[in-house]
Amino acid sequence: MALFANMPGKSPGASPISIAMVAGEASGDLLASRMLSGLRPQLPDATLYGIGGPMMAEYGFVSHWPMDKLSVNGLFEVLAHYREIKAIQIALRDRLLIEKPNIFIGVDAPDFNFGLETQLNHAGIPTVHFIGPSIWAWRGGRIKKIARSGSHMLVIFPFEEEIYRKAGIPATYVGHPLAQLIPMVPDVLSARATLGLPDNATVVAILPGSRLSELRYNTASFVGAARLLAKRDNTMRFIAPMAGPKQRALFVALVEEAGLQGVEIQLLDGQSHVAIAAADAVLVASGTASLEVALYKKPMVIAYKMMRATWEILRHMSYQPWIGLPNILAREFLVPELLQHAATPQRMADELWKQLQDVPLQEKLRVRFTAMHLALLRDTANESAQAVLKIIDQRR
């Protein structure tokens, strides 16, 4: 391939390419790993480092800080950790300015990454931002900050490319990595066998969030809803994938604190996709996980709670009536959204129960989610890798 003919690592005596990356949470780790699956075969000798998670590590990525240090959500919640997060950002910036990697890739985590990208770009280090923030949903003024960062945007929804280009920001649509990763038709029986679940059981997956802050606000309501569902059907099985040992320990502590130990929930170490594939329906926090559920063609209830002060600010900053990605993409309320005070165990249980009983609705969702899957499907691993390699080649 001509593009790589003169690249480091491709000719004798050339120094390997160095790529710095930052992913700030479990979903970013997953998305970054899909890009690395396309990059690593092209650059087998490249050094990959920065901040990331276990999925990125599978491709030889070395994380110099724990990824969960950045996994804080909400305006006021972030303020409580501001000094620590800022110190990490400064330390990483200083290191990168000295080492001058061939490229920096910020994966989501916009509040952390865009400021870093701006400084690196001004120092002559090319930057890419993978997964643009949802400026089309809320806080549209952030596009000015994105423009200042000088980053090339790799966007995952078809309509985003034009938005950024109109603002003078280079952008490439690469499809959504999850659409390539998740099978068009999930293998329910195989997933249940993996988890030791009966083929004919009614299975509900509980996904209250991967961030510790999300678990603190969502766990009691999610598990409370599971208890109410179990009272309606005592044969129902509940599974809950945990993003890591800290999340698992906090989840267990919060369940005990809320006096909900009587609900039998099978906790999983990771395996979120296996859990979703095995489920008949899912209780899910708003975010990337809700899109994962849609791509698995599962009925769901999206619920979310946060600090009250954060909620009062954010609810006035939205440009549209939906917060769940499946509903945003569909431009209608395909599935219920229960936010803040509405996210009670009773409401969540009632809405999920309706979906479990309504077979025509289940088929409607399957059809709509299949169309959504097809619209997002591209060879994202390869296309995102090609975009990164092109930028590296142009700047050498």
C-alpha cells in the first residue's frame, strides 16, 4: 500500500511510530480498542500509551494512569475531582510535549481531551478526536472549543460530518464501532449458555452505568425495580455486568445500604455484551450502553439520575426532547426514558413489564433497531485507522 511505503516501522532503520491516546471510561476503552484493531496490524511496532483500559491493553497499549481517575460524570461531581484530574492532564501534557508522539488521539472524554489537544496541536503534534460530543443534542457552543483544538474529528453518526465541516472543522464519518462489533442477529442461546442461564427463563439485564458516580445515583432505583419485577414473576433472572472490581464493590455496598439484598442478581465481571445478548429486556442508564442494547435489538427502559444541582442546570440546556441514543437516532420515543425524579423503581418496573408482555412491540423494536444498525454499519476499525495513518503520513 503506497500510503505506508515511507512510514516509520515499514523500512529498515526507521524508528517505530509513537501514538498517544486517552480514553476516560469503559465505553471509550471499547471504542478505542476497535480503532486499535485496525491500527495494530498496519503498525505492529508502534508504541501505544497514555490513559486507557483493559481492552486497549490487548493491543499493547500501556496506560500510565488508571482510566477510572477520569470516569466522573456531572458538572458538580467533576468539580469535586477537578484538582486531581487537572494534575493528570498537566502531567500527561508535559510528558507528550517532551516525547512528541507522532499523533495524539482523544477518545471521547471531551472536557479532558479538547484542552489537551489544543495545547498539543499548537506545539506541532497532530491530534485526532474520536467520537464527537453531542453538540447536536446540547451545549452546542462547544463547537467553538472543538475548532480551537485543531483536531480532526472522527464521527460515528452520519449527520455529524456536515455539522463539523460547516463549522470549518475537518471531519470524517467512520461509522459506529459498535455496529461492526455487535452481530446483526444476536445468539441468545449461546449467551445464556455462557452465563449458565436457562434457555426458557425470562432474563433482565441491569446496567446502571460504568462510572462510580453513575452507580451511586442509579443502583438503588435499578435494583429496586428488579425487586418489584421479581414479585410479579419469581422465576425471572437478573444479571448485572460490572465494569471493574471497584464498580462491583460499590454496587454490592449500595445494594446493602438500600436494604435490597433479597434480590438475587448474578453479577458479572465485564461481559456486558454477553449479558445484553442473553436478556429479554434491559434496564439501562443513558449513554453508549443504550445504543448497545438497541444494536442487540432488545426492549429497554432508559433511566438516569444525577446530583440535583447538575440536573437543574442540564435539563435547561437540551435542544431536543430525547436523551437516549436510540430515541435520538429514531427522532421519537421508541423506548421509555425515565429521568431524575421519574426514575422510580415502580415506574421502571412498570415500563419494563409492559415491554416484556407486548410481543408486537418487541417485533416493532427489532425491526427499527435493525434499520438503525444497518445505517451505522461501516468498517469502522479500518476506516478510523486509515484516517489516523493518513494524518501521520501527511505530518511527517
